[in-house]
Amino acid sequence: MSNGVRLPAAERLAVALLGRIERGEYAPGEWLPTERELAAEFRADRSTIRSALSSLAEKQLIVRETGRRPRVSLPSETALMDQSTRDSKVALQTLAVLSPQTPHYPASPAIQRGVLQMLINKEAPYRLIVFDNNADTRAETVRRERHALESIRNEGISGVVVWHQGSVHTLPDLRLLQEAGIPMVLVDRCDPSFACDFVGIDNAAAAREAVMHLLDLGHQRIMHLTMEDPTITVRDREQGYREAMMSRGVRPEPEWIFRMSNAVHLQPPVTTAADHFMSLAERPTAVFAMNDLIAHEFMAELQARGVRVPEDISIMGFDDMDRHSIRPSPLTTVHQPFEQMGEKAVDLLLTRLAEPTGAPAAYRHILLPTRLVVRTSCIPLPR
């Protein structure tokens, strides 16, 4: 400065940002960098960044809206912005996760960790609450999910990540949420009849890879343990099993596909499956289980009956639920990236929340990669 006076840091930063706006480096309507990015670029603390942004907002040069990054004002907004809007502070809003909370399976906590980590990384001004749609019966699961979706619709929640458990029974409730204009992203499963944003995996392709591994080990009599629950996830994994078998010219026998009752949610009654296996005149040499929980419980049932794993039978799981176990796991399985699923889901949700009202983009389906995790529960078939 010509008078030798050095402006405070916040004012210097505001001047620098103003210059970028005037030069068109930040165009009208364009998002500014995050506070974290500005702090790194200008080597300033967060309070300085916020003071500079507040100064620009008071001059109607940027717009600060609840739940969104600041953006450069449009001419029409500058004309309409009143003093109360200019002086308002960004308030904390709420996002929700609706998923089954159960001690038997770690997928939900992993997805929620991914959601929370992305909110932290994005510095998104949202708090997170969790609704539970887990129950011991199908009717109670549907009731809980319906009640949760009604609460989300009526309690001012900005958006939601949903692990849908209610099957076709709660699709009308999901549509009501869409009609209310509340963005949602489904994870793990999405009914083909329901148009929505979705993050998951290609279950059929992952199941094909798992069964192909067993076939490559020389197994042909491969049993598939699945559930009566007709969700798209269940159907796709069975489809992958069938496709892999048929690709090697092996037609699955009816008794090789065992559908367990889902009367006890997420605690499959594998005792009946073990009874069925033991009753077969020519027993399968390998089993592909729909998920790790079934695989572990089936393994325990067979070992209690004197059947050795893997010497007498190879067992393949799905999900890699033992990834964080402090004990080495024997189970060969398919790794699902649950944490990344949560991260991608909330990233997509934040993108939806930042879209201009009345201009929704096409729904997106994001399929994340899986990988085969080879451990010791599957071995080559003795020749």
C-alpha cells in the first residue's frame, strides 16, 4: 500500500478473491473452492477464510447457502438479496442413513463410516443421523422402514442414503420421498422398477468370478446356499452362479441350490441346509454361499458333524466381513468395498443437494469393483 499500511489478512484475502471474480476466474454461479482448499492455497487459518468470505457475502458478491459451498452471485441474485440474507450464517442441516443395524454383520457400520468420512473430507455443513430398518420378521422390517421414511419426509431432513430392506412393500414410500423433493441414494440394492441414484456392485459378475475360482480348482458339484428373500441382490448372485456353471458345461442339479428361510432376519437357519447336504447321496465338493455369515455358520454346522473344511468340502463366501478381524480368517470370499460405497453414496448425495432447484440431472448408477480374496477354505479337488 502506498501509505505503508498493511491490510489485515482477511481483507487481503477478500481483495484477492474479488480480483478473481472481476477477472472472470470465478464465473457467475460457479462454486468457490472449499475452505480447506483456500486455507492451503493462501496459507491462512480457517477463521481468516471465513472472515474473507463473510466480507464478500456482505457485498453481495458471493452467495452462502445452507448445506452448500459459497458461489459467485448471479446478477439477478445480487439485485434480490436482502440484508437479512447477507448477514445470515450457514446453519447445520441433517442428512440421514437408513440401514439395518445388527451385531451380526459389519456392512452397515462400514457404509456409515464411509458416509461420515466423506462429510468430514468435504467439510459439508451437515450432521448425520441413523435410522434402523432391521427386524426379526419381514412384517416388522417393512413397518420400521416405512416409519423411518415417513420421519425423514416430515422432519426436515435434507437427504438420505438408503440400504433398502422393505422389498416391494416400501417402494411406494420411497417414491413419496422423491415426490417431496428429498434427494436419496440407494446402496447395495435397487429394484429395477425404481428409478433412483444408486451405488453398489455388479453382484452377478462378482458371483461368476467366485464360482469360476471353484471350477478352476476342479470342483463341478458346487452347491449354492441362498435365501428365499427375492431381492435383486439374491437373484443376481444366483444368476452369476448359474452362468459360471453353464459356461463350463455344468448344469446345476435342483438339489444343489438350497434356499433357506428368511424368517429370522440376517440369522439364516443353516441347520436345515446342513441336514440337506448330509442327506445327499452324492454330496457336493464345494459350496458357494450367498454371504459370509451363511458361509461361516454352514462351516460350523458341517464341522460339528465331522465334515472337514477344506479337506472334505471347499466353502466360498461373499462380502469379506472378516477384513478387520484380529484373528486370521480361513474363508475365501469376495470383497465388497463397503466403506467406499458409503463415500460414493454421500458424494453423489451432496452433488444432488448442490444442483439448482428445478434442474435435476439423470439418475446415476455407480458400480464399484470387487475382488476375490483367496484364503484357506477352498482347495483343489483331489484327483
